[in-house]
Amino acid sequence: MSADELPSPPRKTSWKRWTLALTTLAALALIALFLKPPTPAPVTLTCVRSTNENGQKVLVFKGTNGLPRSIHYEAIVNRIAVVPTRAKVPEPLYRNWTNIAVRPGGSVTFSLDEPPNATEWDISWVVRDDERFRTRWARARLRCHDFLWTHRMGALARPFADLDTWHTITSTNLKE
């Protein structure tokens, strides 16, 4: 063999590279076929902005309903007591509350006022499905809970409460 001749290309290395490339492509194709595409959430609630209206800071929210039935958004702003109280069920120092019904496929925009001169406060919200309150017992429990809660009997109202998941975010975690 002279110095000008090129050595023959190795066959095994080329064959192994092609096999690895085809196996990788086949695996990616199978993963793409069997994975479910991400579906958008049927119900959303987002904080659109924080604005200042007549010297009062206001939080604006937008909610959508992609379900085939109506739902309710409930949202509340509570001021958090810095010093713990001795009461078992502390009453909030400030409360701003809203309950809005949204028709199927609709959207809604609502606002909540921030507590004045508050250092610590939080926002809690829940999305309620109207289908749950079709039975007579569910409606009776809801009426008992609402009656006891509005008359400041939170400890008695708690057993009648729904098992909804309330979501909470504190004022320090809000991005403005």
C-alpha cells in the first residue's frame, strides 16, 4: 500500500451508525404517536392586571368556562392578622368577596379591591360546578352552611361546607 492510497472505509462503523440513527428515529416516531397532545384546561382563572381606581388598588381577574354546563367562580380577599388570636376560627379583618356565574363556553371579568393599609393579605378562589347541587341533600347542606357562615358561626358551618379545593396566594407572591 502506497502513501497516496486511501485506506478503505470501515464498514462496521458505518453500519452501526445507520442502525443507531434508524432506531432513534423509530423510537421518536413511536413516542410521537403514542403520547397524547396537551389539552387546554376547560376552566381557567387568571389575574389580568392590578390597577389603581380612585386611590384604591384593584385586582382584575378573567375566567373562562369550557365546560358544557354553567359554573361559579368564588373569590375572596382576606387581610391576614399578624398577631395570632385565641379564637379557634378567626374572623378576617377585611373581606372583599365575589360570586359570579359563567354560562357554558363563556368568559367573565371581575375585580377585587385590595385591603387598605394592609401589609399581609391573600386571595382565595374556587371554581364550583353547578351539577353537584342537583340533589335535595346537597342543596340543604349548602343552605345550612351559608346560613351559619353569614351569622358568624364558622365552626358550626364547617361540617356543612363543600369539599371544594380552595386555592390561595398571598400578596407577597403576586407579581405586579
